Amino acid sequence: MSTSPSHLLSRDPVWEMPPGDRSASNHFMMHSEATTLIPWAKPCFYGGELEAVTKAIASEWISGGPCIQEFEARVANICDVKHAFAVSNGTAAIHLLYLAGEYAAGDEIILPSFGYQATSNIAILAGLKPVFADVLPDTWCLDPEAVERVITPRTRAVMAVHTYGNLCDMGALREICARRNVDLLEDAAESFGSTYEGRMSGAVGRAGTFSFHATKAITTGEGGMVITDDDALADKIGLFRSHGMRRQKLHYWHELPGHNFRLTNFQAAMGCAQLDHFQRVCDERVQIFQTYQQALSGAPGLTLQTFTPNAYVVPWSMPVLLDPAVTADRNTLLELMLARGVECRPGFYTPEQMGYFKTAKLPVSDQLARNIINLPMFNGMSEKQIQRAATTLLELTPNA
């Protein structure tokens, strides 16, 4: 077997049941004590990444460099926007956008109560007040009517978080934000490749952010991007990203108190190599979802996410909503799935559950947070792996 670096990058992990858990599943004991774990997520490499990164390092451009400009230009072209700014990670992209938006301390930003909480955590750190709206019970994305109910004179922005790759109802949110004179921003960390009415996610509102974390469809290990068509906002983003300086004007002169959110040149090189396969990446994830859908649709107690009308969705994850009256408890299922060699994840927890947000429970978000299980989803996943994961879930939910 090859032991080249490129082979090791894509190697499946071999998993053994921990000794203390060997009695947890009689079914597992019918098989060998070691099996190949189906991971919840893993990066997929296509052969050009190692060469691209090696060339970037050999060029001696390891901080800034030409690969960053290429990566930004290619993302801007994919999204059909004027400006794209590569940054160190998706959370940094959100922070950078909040800073460049020049929102004042205490300004309110409306966020979904179900979804990854980077947008709300950074709102607190940026001095903003997160205000939570519930999500729709079918798409699991922001409910426009709930957004309208919580808008106040202090509201400055609505953050549309495109959870699991599905898109918010951007038409309704765009109309509300225009009428109420607030910014519409997008956290598209999970939806790179998804489109709304033909427009790339992240490019529908005033600005959007992406993540290129190792679990994402396109990865640079860590990494992110901010995109916008707003020239004035883009100017501020460029300043806040790099210490508030315009190096082409004067070195070491700070026009404002900026940060350092920059991406490295060799990470950008990896991103460029990944983008060479962008359409393949998107198509594969759609196919993986469709295979799961065929295996699981109609099973009692299991509900899949409904995609928003007018959206073409490139799924990031494979969430399944459990009916606790029919299936086993979600956390129990997580343990049982792992005992069978299928790694899963829970749904996102709500701000109310975590306590430090001091916010009320919202019913749809609470139900989703307690009852969603995420099945494995990654590029390069074989049909055999998909069927094994789906079948294992069905076998462990005997009423399904």
C-alpha cells in the first residue's frame, strides 16, 4: 500500500471499539472487533493540493502572496461579486463584517435561535445585542414573520444563517430589511455552492461570509471569506482585515484600529486547488443527499429538512429530525450509531439552552435542538457507506 503524503491525506481511519464499551452492542460483537469507522465528516483531496501548497512554500510567499489574490478572484467570480476578502477562518469573517459595518455598541442584530452560534457569539464580543428569532419548522432556517416581530428601532442588521446548506427565504427577508432600513447579512459558512433564484448564497444580501474549515465542502484547513458588492463596505473590510493600514499608501500608518484576520498564501494555494473541482464537489454532495433521501424518506419518526423554494441547495450535512414518540432518544442513538461504527453529530444547541445569552426558549428551535441527529456527509463518500449509515439508523429505530 502506498504511504505517500497524498495517500495519507485521504486515508480512512480504522476504529476499534473502546474496551469499556465492548458490551454496549450485541450486534457489534457479531462482527470483527475492528471495523472501518464512517466518520461524520472528513476533507476530500483531489490530487493537486500537495503540489499547489509545495509551490506556494517554495515561492517564499508564505504570509501574503499571489495565491491569495487568485483565491479571492476565483471566489468573487463564482459568486459574481466585485469584492472578496480571504481571512483566517469563518468566525473571523463574521467578526470582520461586524467591524466593517461600523455598528455601535448596543445595536441589535437579529439571528436565528437554531444554527451554529458563531454569529451570536461574535455579536456579543463586538458589543452588539443578539436578538433571536425562531426558525421555520420545515426548512429549519429563519422565519421571516418571526424576524418582523422582533425588529425594533435599535435593529441594525438581520443575519441570515443558511443552516446545513439550505437557504433562508431571502426574498421575504430582503423585502423586510429594505422596508425597515436594516442590513441583510448572510452567514453562508455551510452553503457555499447553494443558490437563491440563481444568485450564490452570500451574495444576496449586503455582504456574506464563508468558511473553509476542514468539514466544509471546499477547505483550506481553516479559512474564510467575506464577499460584497458594496464598495464603501469593501474599503472598510480591507482596512479592518489588516491592522487598519493601506500598505500601498504608507507602511505602518494605521487609519483605524484594525485586526489581523489574514489568510496565509499556502492555505490559499490549497483553496485554489480545491476550487479546480468546485462543480464536482457540489454535484457529489447533492447526489449523497439524494441517496440518503431515497433510503430514509417515508420512514416513520424520521423527517428530512425541506429545501426552501427558489433555492438550489448543496447540502453541508445530513440532518434527520427524530420523533421522540417513535424513535430512541437522540443522545442514545448517537452512542448506538458510534457503537456500530457510524459517527454522527447532534443538532445545534439553542442560545437558551446554553444559558449565557439570557434569552427565552423558542419552540421550533428547541424541538430541533433536542431531536436532530446528523449522519455522515463528505465528498468521496461511497454509496456503500451511505447505505450502511442509513440502514444502521433504520435498524436502531425499529418503529421507523
